[in-house]
Amino acid sequence: MSAIDTAMVLAAGLGKRMRPLTDTLPKPLIEVAGRSLIDRVFDRLIDAGVSRIVVNLHHHRATLEAHLARRRDAEFVLSPESDLLETGGGVLNALPLLGAAPFYCVNADVLWFDGATPALRRMADAWVRQKPQTLLLMNSAATARGYEGRGDYFMDGTGKASRRRDNQIAPFVYAGAQILTADCFKGLAPGRFSLNRVYDLAQESGGLYGIAHDGLWFHVGTPADVAETEFELGWRHTRP
């Protein structure tokens, strides 16, 4: 297994769909079943051997900074954004803090529960086997809790991924965790852009791969989703 000891956690978003909860909190600090979304992500990363975590910040920055200061189980490095750079621009802006080696990049608000082998460790193993440019964690669209979209990607038997076209329905949804390197951003100018540009460039060169998650995965985008997820986890006794 490849040892990946650095990660970036994307935590700068406004969380508009989660209002009114995000009027006073950054979305990553919203609790689901007794623990904040971002702390669950940190727990997964540290369990996978990560010791250095870069976190980008914008919305309710001071609140999130204070929360990070209370954790002592990893080195947390801040990448503040005065203007929102979106996912791709945020990672590109933080590359000097991340280094040249492969790193995990995880959405701060993703909620998953592992199968027999932790997803991040399975991803590290797949990185060694497949030698991709970009590796995405995927979840079956059919089993994704709280997800009602048309899917994001197809994958062949080797894990090579391709984005669905507008008129298609795809079997896999991107699950909010990936492995990247600084090389993924070659030729991209600083500024505001989505990581979808990185994925599309990797796909064009045949280097975009995915691995299917074998545990539970929840889409938690609204206050109603929080309540429904807690019900499914047995945290609430009645369905909202």
C-alpha cells in the first residue's frame, strides 16, 4: 500500500442549501448523529495514516479556525481564501502547502461509513495498481442515500472513468474523496474554477480512474437531509 500522509479538506463553501443552520455555522461544523461532518472526515484521514491536513477557509472562518485549534491529533495547516476559489481554484491555491507527493482531497461535508476495508486505504492501494492521474471515490447512484440525481460517471472493468453526457444516466456518483498530485494542475491558471476541469483533463489523457465505495454513503445537503440521515442511522426514533 502507498503511504499517503498529506490531505486537503475543502471547507470554504457557503453551504447555502443548509440555511438557516449555516447562518451561524460553517457547513462542515454541522453535526450529524452527534459528530460534526468535518470531524468525521478528519477521523477517516487520520485512521488512514494522514498526519498533515490542509484546510481551506472562507465562510465563518474564525469559527472553523477555533474548532481546528482544539484538535491535536494531526498537523492542521490553514489555507484561507479572501474570495471563494471553488474546489479547483482552492486546491491550486494550496499546492505550495501540499507538496509534490500524492495527497487525499476530501470534501468537508461528505458523510460515509466504511465497508470491510476503509475507503481511503482501498484508494491508496488502487493508486499503486492503476497509476492514474486522478483517482475518485465513487458510490453507486442507486444506493446513495439522499441522492436523486442522474449519476456522474461510468467506469469500465479496470476502473477507468468517463463523465456522463447530458442525455445519459450514469451508474456512479462522485463520492467526495479523491487522490491528486500537483501535476494534475499543470497548465491551469490561478483563480476560481471547479475540480471538474481537472477531472476532464485527466479523462482526455486516459488517466481518470475511480474505485467503487463498498460501505454506506449519504448526501447531506439540507437540514431535512440531516434529520433523514440521523433517522437512517438510528439516531432519531421517528422519520422526519
